[in-house]
Amino acid sequence: MPVCDICSEELSCDSELKTHLLLTHLENEVTCPLCSLSGVTYYELNFHISTAHSEMGSENSPVTTELQHPEGDLETGASVSWSPECNGGAKKLNFRPAVKNSDLDGTHEKTQEDKMEPLHRNLNSLSRGRTFSCPLCNLVCSDCLMLQEHVELHFQAHAVSDGALVCVCVCVCVCVCVCVCVCVAGAVLVCPMCEVVCDDSWSLQEHVELHLQCSHADIDGDLQFAQKLQEEEEHQRKQEEAKREAEEFTQLQRQFGLDNGGGYRKQMERSLERAVSRGHMSPAEFHMKRVEMMETLGSGLDEGQTRTTGLLSAMFNFYQRGIQDGARVWLCSELEHFSSSDGDRGWGCGYRNFQMLLSSLQRLEQYTILHNLPDSFPSIPRVQALIEAAWAEGIDPQGASQFNGRLRGTRAWIGATEIYSVLTSLQLRARIIDFHQPTGPGDTHPQLFQWVKNYFSLSTTTGGRVPPRVVKTNLPPIYLQHQGHSRSIVGVEERRNGSICMLLFDPGCSPADMRKILGPNTSSNHLNRLRKFPTHLKHQQYQVVVVEGVLSKEEKQV
């Protein structure tokens, strides 16, 4: 590690030692040997001697002590030599460049001092009070000649590798600024970004900086534009999503009868008004039917215009006369078929199936001993009131919350859970069985069909005797629910090949179609509307509700 011989300070490398000597010792201690000038830099002292003491020569000094400048052997090769005069001890300090080996044979070119003499003469008239900044670094010089030498050192260190001539011209402007122009012979200053040819390096530098500033501005502008565009797209997407959700919600409300469009009474009135406007009904008939409807709704009983009776007995007689394909048949107990009317068409299937189930339970002694069942067939608004009463008892609070605890005055659909709630409130033991996914090929539900067959067949075991081919059980029908519709399972057929066919009562069937089964000439074609094979029931999910007895008061509380 090099050590300063003057102050013994340790430095990390030789270059730092030279810088230390220059800044700490040499420049602070250099004084003019010919006058009292002191406190100047090496370059300023050199210029001072060459201008103020140019008449005094230094070539003939008898004794010369040479002090190498710290930057000399790195950049200029110049040295400072001084010697005491014989006649008074005066000192002379000379500046001369270091001599290369190739110069010893007398073939060397002009020294740096010789090249600078014209500049010395031209700059003698400049004011000493001005300061000049190096355009290539942060150095500030008090003299333009010092600045010239310093700039030459820059360009000597970065000379063109092919030996191109470099000419440095320093011009002092009226506004006291320095302009350095570089002309490289044979070299072209081309912008690497747009290939524009510049006259000098400073123009090229400023030109490239403008490119970079524009690039940064473009990048910032593009980023802000992209962010703004993204925010606008996100805002528009949220608005469209909210609008779509509102439309879907409104559509669902309309689909499930929760759009405040009125209930059974309003829909019936609108149907009567359309009949009058189309000429199918006179105004007198309209008022008469409207009065009858209001009386029926006031009583809470079904008007009975869509009810068909005696169907199970007719079906039992048909199967007794002869069964094709060696089939076996199980039928539920007697019940009434209820079709949808003008007041509930499109949304009342669940209520109509409950009426069918209730009509069967009213005929079974085990369910009438509690005297909780209605004596007659309730109207749809009355069924809605029964479901609301079940919710009020605390049955199925989640289902009640979906309808806000209100069904009357709406066209709301009901499903298996609402049927379960009203049956439980009537002190009947009900059970929901969920067939949540297909179990056969082609999205069929063979397990559902097998379960229905077991429900009817296992209740009629006859010990070791051969069971009859047609059995009419004392079981109530099964409530069958799937997406968008519900029906009632009233029986099942089992063919000789083992295939199972369910017999369904659909509220969508008109009373006229259902009465065809009651005629004496009933054929198998009349029952085809009721038959459903596994390939006919291919919804994703099915639910069934069965009644399996009555509940005690304690069981109902649980």
C-alpha cells in the first residue's frame, strides 16, 4: 500500500497517491520562483511564468532540479524544473514536455509548448478574473489557457484508434463561456437512434439526450394512457356486469312470480279481459265469472272446474281387462287430478300437485284420524296461506327467507321443500329424497325408477302366494320435482324384460284429455300420455316427496 512521504498518509493505489500529492501538497505549495505569486495551481503557475516572465530563459540554468507533475506521466508527460540562480539565489521554473525515446535521435515533432505559443499570445489580453468550466468534466479553471491544456488531456486519453487528427479550438465568447468544438478527420458522428449526422460531439450528445427525453415522455404518456384505458374498461365492464345481473334478477323474479305482477286473482282477471277483447266472452259473462271467482277465493275452496275424479279406478279396470307384454302394475290410492287454470297457468304446478296429494290423503283413514287435513280442496291462494303458516311455525326458515315469508298475492313457484313444510305443519311425516345426478347412460336415472318401483311393490308383499299382476295400494302418490316443473307419480309398470315405466299425472294435461281415460273404450293409447320411461326423464336432478305416516306433537316440535 503506497504511503505519502510528506504526511505519511496511506493510500490504496498509486493513482490516489498522485491525486493526493497534487491536491494536498503540490498545488497548495507551488509558488512562483521569480516573484511573490503563490497559492496557485500548477497550470496557473505555468501560464504565469510563460506570460509574465517570458523574457527570462531557463535553458542555461547551471543546476536544475526536476519535479515530475503527478499527472504528467499519465496524461501529458510534462514536468516542472526549477534551479537556483548563481547571482542571488533566485529560482527559475520551466515547463517542458517529457522526452520520449524516439525523440532522442532528433526526429521528434514540435513540443506541446511550441504548439501552444500562438494561443499564449492570443489569450494574453483576457481578463484574469473570469472562470472557465471544462465541458467534459466538472473542473473549473481560472484561466482559459489552463482549460485548453486540460481539454487536450481529455482528447489525448480518448484519441481515435486509427490515428485520426484531433484539433481542439477554445474560443472565449463575449458572454464569458467556452465552446469546445471537435473535428475528427475521417470520422462521422452519427446518432445511434435515428442516424442523423452531427457536426461535433456536443451536438450529438444534445441530440441523443433529446431522444431519451422524448422516449421517457412517450413511455410515461403510454403508461398513463394504458392505465386510463384499463380503468375505463374496468368501469365499463362493472357497469355491464351490474346491468346484466339486474336483468337476470328481474327475469328470475318474473319467471318465479316475484315481480309484483299479481297473483292468482289478477292473472285470472287479465285472462277474462283478454277473452272479452277477443270476442270469446261477452261483458255480461265477464262480470258473472268475475263474481264467481271472487266468491270462490273468499271461501278458500277450489272452484273444481279443472278437477277430474275416478281416474285410478278406471285405470285399475283397464289393467284388469288385459296387460300387454306380461307387465305388472302397482297403483296408488284413489285421488283427483287437478289441471292448471287460467289463473295459475305457467306457475301453479306445485300447488296443483299438492291438491292431488291432499285428495289422496283425505281418503286414507290413517291420515284423517288427526282431523288436521282440510275437509275440502283448498284453492291456490289458500295453499299459499298454509305454506306461510308453516313458515311462521319455524319450519324451513331458509326457504321462507327466499320468498321473504310471503306467497299470497304472488305467482311464486313452489317446490319440494315447500310441500314438505306444509305437510309437516299438518302433522304428517314427510321425507325428501334427492336424486342429485344421473346414474345411467344418456343422463338417465335408473335408480329413481327402481326406488319408485320398490316404494309401491314392497308394501304389497303376500308371503308365499303369487302376487297379482295389478295391485291398487293404499299408498298416497309421490310428489316428483325437477327443474321448472313438478308432477305426481301415481303408479309404476314393470315389463317382462325388466324395464320400468312410471305413470305420472301432469297438471299440464287438460281435463278433456284426462277424461278420455274414463270412457268404456279406454285403450293403451290413452295411457301413453301418462307413461314415462327412463329415456323420458333426463333432467340433471330430481327430488321426490313421500308421506310415510303421521307425526306426534313431540315429533312435530323437533
